[in-house]
Amino acid sequence: MKLLIIEDDSEIVDAISLAFKIRWAEADIVSTHSGRKGIELVEEEAPDVIILDLGLPDMNGFDVLKTIRQFSKIPILIVTARGDESDIIKGLEWGADDYITKPFRQLELLARIKAHIRKQSQASTQVSVGKHRLISETGQFFTSGRQVDLTITESLILNHLMSNAGQIITRSNLIEAVWGGDYPGANDSLKVHIRRLRAKIEDDPGNPRLIITKPGIGYSFAKQPGQAGI
């Protein structure tokens, strides 16, 4: 496993590196304090996971995130001291797969990185509901003659909902299926990802017909005409 750390605080880099040395010694770690160099290293090193700080000396971390998302779906975990809700929402809406505030617990960080690694290694699956089709491995969703590209996390959420179309999936079960376990802020992250999914696949995101909210419970993917009863 190769990890790319884009972080200008050497103490943070050392803390993450030490945690990996103790718990995941075979991991290969590459780091840089520069946002621009980090973008280059994504292409040069092909890491499995990226840890990204928002406060970089040469670029805004959000700009680094947006640039990487133009050419790569590699899981990106934002690790930053900025814990405002607006920043968290912006990070997830612009393509981050996770958002962790400093100070962080090393074991929790490792667990969440491993969860994203597992997501990448999951077998290719394809699921269809009515005229809607999802190819999880590539993150491609097809509907009404158009193709929509999804992030890894969006694809996993939609795969779980479509695989259980017509059934209500509780928030806790959906979080468990996607992230491998609950963690502080997981519910807020789920809401942001659901909102992004609706913006991408719904004809009218403000009046969703595919991803339905069940207040106080969770979500469901609507049954389609001709779909067998469940």
C-alpha cells in the first residue's frame, strides 16, 4: 500500500509515519509540503490513498482537491485543523472521501484509511434497477441515455441502495456498509454524499424520485415500474 501525504507540518507527517511504522510497516509513504508537488506525485507515484491538509504554503488545499479530482478517483482524506461545518461540507462536496479534524487519534486514522483501501479492492459489481444501471468498479451510472461519473464513496452508497431497491436502509446500516463502522461525524458525511448523489442523478434534486429519504430512519432507492416485489 502506498500513501501520499500532502502536509506542510513535519510533526504531523512524522506522527502519521510513526503510526504506520508500528501498525502497518509494509506501507510505503511519500510526502510533500507543496500542493503543486502533491498533484505531480499523484500521477508519478500512483498512491492508493492521499492524506491532504488544507493549509498549504503554495496552494489552497481545496484547489489541490479539485485539481486531483479532474484526473483521479484515488481516495482522498482531508486531515486539517479546520473543523467548521462549511469547510467539511465543501470538502466532501468537492470530492474528498473523508474529513478528519486535528488533533486526530492515530488508530482511528489508520482504521479509516484501511476502510478506504477495502473499498478500492472490492470486486467489480454491476446492478440494475429498471432503466438505471451502476458499474461500481468504474463508478459509472447510466440513466435515461446519459452517463454520470461517481466517486468511490458515492458509488458504494448507491450500490448498496440499488441492491436493496424498495427497502429502507437505516443510516447506521448504510454507514456500516460504506465505511465499515460508525465514527463521529459519519451521519453528517452521509448526508453530504446523498445530496451530491441527488445533484448528479436526479432530474430534480429538490424533489428526488430515486433516492428517497425516510425521516428519522434512513434512505431507499425507489422501486421502478416492472420491478418484482421484494
